[in-house]
Amino acid sequence: MEHPNVVGFITHGGLLSVTEAVFYGVPMVGIPIFGGQRMNVARCVQKGIAVGTFTFSKVIL
């Protein structure tokens, strides 16, 4: 994450991933899957360090 070519991070919103991205100042695109991930991504969106997608209610195969 600390590499200078990293300009963004697509994440499921897990606590360790979010912590690392915040530490290195990398903006995030959050796609929560389950559990506390939705809350983690929502908090990052509130703080302005991420954009989130919360519209996945069905999986289309």
C-alpha cells in the first residue's frame, strides 16, 4: 500500500484493510460483503476517504 504507484484501493471493508489504507492515506472504493464491513465502509464514506456501494442485494449468476 505504501508504493507510490498505488492511487486507490478496492476493498470489502474489513477492519485490517481499512486500517492499512487509512494509515497510508490511500482512497478506497468499498464493496461490503457481510458482517461489520458495511459499517466500516459507511464510516469511511462519512469521513470522505472512501466511496461505497451498498446496492448489492442479489447475486446474479
